[in-house]
Amino acid sequence: MDEKKIALIFKAFCDENRIKIIQLLRSGEKCACKLLEEIHVTQPTLSHHMKILCDAEIVVGRKEGKWTHYSISEKGVEQAKACLQRLTTLETECESKSCSEK
């Protein structure tokens, strides 16, 4: 995974409104109209947050009439977990042969 994709994933988690949205979606799919009621932002602001969450693949949307229904993407969540795991796992700095020579 490249640095740009990693940055997109972490950007999704770096705003309190996006965290609220993710928490609301934990109980299942929600219509954008319901999210608007719950987080008290304007429709353009919600669209901005949902674009970031969808670009990071943490959330997926499906159109139904004039509304979009959003849910957490299991695949995206697994990618985010794996990304965090890779970033925080320490690597050995040298091969055993070169380390023994120091």
C-alpha cells in the first residue's frame, strides 16, 4: 500500500464528525437523511465527510431514489487494520549477518 492510500485511510479517522458517522454506522446501514439528523451538519458538509470516508473505503454508499444509504465496509476496515499493523510493527534494522559484525 502506498503512502497516498495510507494518508487517505488515516484522514478518514481525523475528524470528530467522521468518527461520529462511523459510530452511527456500527449499528448498520443508515440513510444520509438520518445521518444529517444525528450529527447536525449541513448537507454539503455531510457530503464532504462521506466522500472522505468513501475515498478511504471505510464506508460504502448505495443509491436508493434521491438518498444514499451508507454502511461500513468490512473490506475497508480490514485494510485499515492491516495498514495500522504494518506501520506500527517494528522491523529489524539489519540482517543477522551484518548485525553480528558490529
